[in-house]
Amino acid sequence: MADAAAKAPGARHATEDRIGVLEELLNERYSVRAFLPQPVPRETIEHVLTVAQRTASWCNSQPWQVLIASGEAKERFRKLIYKEAASGAKDGHDFPPPREYLGVYLERRRESGFQLYNTLGIARGDKAAYAKQALENYNFFGAPHVAIVHTDEPLGVYGAVDCGAYVGNFMLAAQALGLGTIPQAALARHSGLIRSHFKLGDDRRVVCGISFGYADHAHKVNSYRTSRASIADTVTFFDE
């Protein structure tokens, strides 16, 4: 009976509608690098958090903990982390970053970077301009809110993987509610500062930040979109 119901025209159309919504959200989402100063209402933020909390996790551990700084608290944090980043100091990631980008991964990284620089009119090879733009991570690209996602040290890489899934769902929920987001590994380079500033325990491991708010659609930095690899490039099927 269940199979018959699933194959009914109405059920099929409902399924197509649902996947269509998901496809639309995924296709629309991009990393926002210019935000409007307008703050997001607390109830909207809590709606995003409620949806993201449904994220699947290893043994249902739900290892993510989230700090959200807004208003004056965000400004104090922004000034502190920007100062450290601008000085060239960093106390390091809690999780090892990529050792290096090779082959297609290096090509994709370069393509993304050059799209950003070309959109902003930054000349290729202008390392000073590259560095200045990179520092905008620590201004949270003008976002009125920044989230810090952290996990428990004993959970190791599995806790970080679960947090990654949470970040993805956070961004999709935000997109559905009309918000823009950008996930930021750059903030995790200053994990010691984050632990100290927010009085986190030594057993907390910073995964990443997420700056969020309302996207400034008129800003040219938000006008480009990165490409995606094909299924043939990323999936191998074994049928026999």
C-alpha cells in the first residue's frame, strides 16, 4: 500500500516539489562577502538554529556548540581578532588545515580566488591587495552577526565532520529565511584568542565561523558565482 501511495501522481508531484525547493536553495546559496548593517531579529536567528539542530550526527552526539556575537559583543570581538590578524599573529587551527592543494583542487582554489579578485578589480599578482581583502574575513564582511562553531576535543575529527554537516544545514536554513552567510575557516586560525575571549574551556575545539545577516545585493563582490564539478568528476558507480 505504501509503495502504491508513493507512486500516485499526487505523491510524485509532492516529492518533485520538495526536491525542487532544496535544489533552489542550493543553487541560490553563495558565500556573501558584503552585508547590510541591519540586524536579524532574534526569532529569525532562533528559527535557523532550530532547523539546523535536526542535523544528523555520529551516534546522535550532536557535538556542535555555537556562540553568536551581535551588537557591541560582535564589535568587541571583531576589533580583537582583526587586530591579531592584521599583526600577522595567529595561534593556529585546532584541526590541521590542508597541507597543500594539488591538481584539480589547486585549479578550483585558483579559479575561485581569481573570480573574487577580478570582480573587485584587483590585479593579478597584487599580493598587498590580496592580503587586504583576506583581512575582510576579520571584519566579518560587515555582517551584523558572527557564529563560532566549536566541538569537544575527545570527539576528534568525527566531531568536526558532524559540525560541518551542521554548518551546511545552518546556511540552507538561513537561505530559506532570506539571509546570507559565509562559512569562515579563517577565524579558526585564531582558536586560542576565541577560547580566551569567550572563556571557553581548554577542551573546546574551534571548527569555523559563520558570518551572517542580510546580503548587500548591490555590492559587486556578491555578483559572481563559483562553479561546481560534475557528477562524473566526483562519483564512481560500481554496479556489478
